[in-house]
Amino acid sequence: MTDNDEIDRQEARSASSMLHNGFRVLHAFSVDEPALGVTEIARRVDLHKSTVSRLLGQLEQMDLVQRDPDSGRFRLGSGLIGLAGPLLANLDVRRLAYPSLERLTERTGETSALVVWSGHESISVEQVPSPKQVKHTTPIGTRYTTAASASVQVFLAELAEGRARDLLERGLLRPATNDDAEVDAYLERLAEVRRRGVAINAGESHVEEVGISAPVRDHRGQVVAALLLSAPSFRVSAQLREELARAVRETAAEISARLGGRGDTDVAPPRP
């Protein structure tokens, strides 16, 4: 191998590392914490501040992050919208689902959203916020990584048991657990979700929020998205949870029908 070949290999490794770390920096931002300083980001991605500062400078040049001149903190930049635009534009389920989301929000008075599965988390790609002053929202880009999240339950219920168990034991979902009894109990819960066609998170992830989710299926019967309804806990009684669950399940079936799939609207909602 020549010296030039070795130089090329080193440059390739360096570029790959920079790309990987750049994505880690971008993932440090969230809906709850959209603005972060260099020190905060460095702590989250476990990189030196100087390295993070250099990465942020490069990302800023590409408009993937932007710096607030007053606070010095960073936010995600509008360049990401340009990158995601072609993907979002071609998500037919997103386009077809929007009218149904509007009707669900009008029917329930609560925030409705469409989420998709990344392989280890569910991500919001569309939402219609509640018109009420006190509400819970799921802005586009919101990520759900807790096992109790209603939409996560919906997606995991469709996976092979071994894959769901692997995600839990590897810590890709919170809380991570290697306790066989806990995992078995959770897998039984997923079986119930699969049987009833709807999942409920009654304040388990956030004590102030109730989440209700149902699968959206395409013409092959595969789950391509999940419908998610979010509401403040104080507004949702046990009886109302059942009514909202039925509304979510019926709306998910409606969207599925538009995709050529079938939705089971006759399944009873989970017991409160």
C-alpha cells in the first residue's frame, strides 16, 4: 500500500467520524430543549467543547444550526427543513391523514398527530393542535423513546417478540431493563395492544399527559404510521379515555382505508 493510499484511508476515517459526530450534535436538540449552549451539547454527546464548537461552526455554515447572537446558544437551522422537505412531501400517509387529524381534533378538542417509526423511536411528522388554551402538543420532529409511550407501544406490538425484547434490553427504549419478569409483563401488555387495536399511556411518561394511539395500516396490512391523541390528564376521566380511544381507533381505520388497508373499529378499547 502506498503512502497516498494510507492518507486516503485516514481522511476517509476522519470524514466518517466528523459526519457521525455531526449527527450526534444535531440529535442533542429536542422539542423540550430547542436551544443549547456548547457546554450542554458537549456533555450530552460526550465530546470535548472544542470539538463541538468546530462541529457547530461547520453546521452553521450549512444552515443546519443557527446561533443566537445575544445568548450564544444554538438552535436547529432552517436548512434541515430543506433536507427533510423531499421526504415529507413524499409521505403519502402524511398528506392523506391530515384531514382526518383535523376532524379528530375537532371531534375531541385535543391535539392529534401522526407519527412514524424510526426503528427504535416514534417521530411526529404532522399535528393538529388542540384549540384549547391548556393543551399538550406534539410538534413535527417530536421523538418518543419511552416504552410507556402510546405510539411506541403501537409500533412494538407489531414487531416480533424477540425484536421488542432486544430494544428493551439494549436500552434503546427507556427505561432499559434486563429483568425478565418486567420484560415479560411488558410483552403481555403489547399483546393486549395488538388484540384491542389501541394503546393508552395514562400519565406513565408524563404525569400531566394522557396519550392514546392506534395503528395506521397500508394495503399490505403493515403498520406504516400511528395516530396519536394527546390531552392533559386532568381533563381525561377513565370513562372519557374509553370514548377517546374509540375515536382514535375509528380515525386510524379511516386513514388506513384511504391507504387501501383495513382498520378494525369494532375492537373494544382497553380497560382503564
